[in-house]
Amino acid sequence: MSLYCSFYIEKEVLTGVEFVAIIFSLFKLAWIIAISNDCTFEANQLPTIICRLLPDVRDKKIRKLLNAYGIQLLHDKLELTAGGFFAIDSKLVFSIIAAATTYTILVVQFLQYYKL
């Protein structure tokens, strides 16, 4: 009697097309994360740029508005998220690797226990 689980691993090797599709998906994910990191880094540099420009502004009204905007930007850091569930940044890669490693260890332990 064998136990059939949803994580049952058959002893088949991935075909070339499946392997290429997995690699392509990983590259897309890495590309999205890299772009997100670059965008958030550049956007979070904006308050320092505004503060450098303040002494050059002659109009007091514009200087006051820029000062208020710069202070607001200093307190509100930009963070790109996936629907508010999790941030899309370099920490996401480590979270994915940790989850995949944990799941793999659980599958291996169940396979050894049930000798599948």
C-alpha cells in the first residue's frame, strides 16, 4: 500500500522545454526584482536632491513648498509591493529560496518516511 500525496515526485527527468521554461521564469523574476530595487533606490534619493536644490531657489513660496515636499518624502519611503501583500525587493529572493528549501526538506522527509 502506498500513500499518494500531492507532492509525489516521479522519477522523471525534466524535458528540455520544461527546463528552459523554468530558467526563463527565474530570469523574468530576477529582472522584475532588479528593476524594482533600482526604482525604489532612485525614488528614495529624491529628498536629498531636493534639499541640495533649496539654497538655489530664490522665490520664498517655492522654497517653502519644496521644503515641505522634501520633508514629506523623507518620512514616506517608496516601496513597491505586490498588491500590498509583500515588498518586491532583494529580500524577496531570499524569502523564495527559504520557502523552497523548507518545502524540499519536508518532501524529502515524507518520502523517506513512506519510502516512496
